[in-house]
Amino acid sequence: MDDIAIGKTIKMERLKRNMKAKELAKKAGIAPTYLSEIENEKQAPSLKTLHKISVALGIKMEDLFLISKKYKEVNWLNNLQIF
């Protein structure tokens, strides 16, 4: 799948901030295993959980969606083949 979903966006944003998964999970008040499942697209987080994660990352929840959309567009453009 070429689309980058919200879980992968969360992981990218966490890594940009040099945060370990355990640290983000603790700040967000969720289990590290649950965060791992979200980041690996095995679980879909609720809006409440997304809000907690976004606060822990220091960004607005809606920015997670905008960033995800931006990553999808860049990924799509990178997959274009010009002949």
C-alpha cells in the first residue's frame, strides 16, 4: 500500500522529535504495546487517543491529519514515473 496512514505519521513525528516509543506512550497515558500497534497499523486509535498522542507530541490533532495528507501526496509524487 502506498498510502501513509495515521499510525505511520505518528511514528515519523515521534522519530523527528527523537522520542522513544515508551516515552511517547507514557506522555500520552497509553500502553507502549498499544502505541506500537497504532504505529504499525494493527490498531486504529480512537479520537480520544489521537488527541492524547498529539498533545504528547506537542502538535494539534488536526495537524496529524494534515501531515499524513502531505506525506501521502509526497509519496504519490515519488511513485510517478515520467517517460
